[in-house]
Amino acid sequence: MDITCTECQNEFKIEKVSVGETVECPFCGIELEYKGKNKEGKNEFEVIEEEK
Ligand SMILES: [Zn+2]
């Protein structure tokens, strides 16, 4: 499936992901949690903020 990174806006592909799983953007390295499909049927991801 195709993912557009919510942070750097680059697109990349992954094999598959389940709701609640995380994927790492190969461009900026940020972690995104899969939230499932939205009303429009698009895959939604949420950036996981790292505590500093
Ligand atoms: Zn990114």
C-alpha cells in the first residue's frame, strides 16, 4: 500500500500494516501509527511524537 508521510510529504510503499501498528518513514525517519481508513477510504496515519 502507498503511504504519504504526514511529516515530510514523501510517498513510500509498505507491504501491509494493521491498525495500531507503526511504520517508519524511510525519508525522515519519523514513526507513523496506522489509524485505519477514513471516511474517504484513504489510509490514515498519525505521527508518534517522541518525548524529549
Ligand atoms: Zn517522512
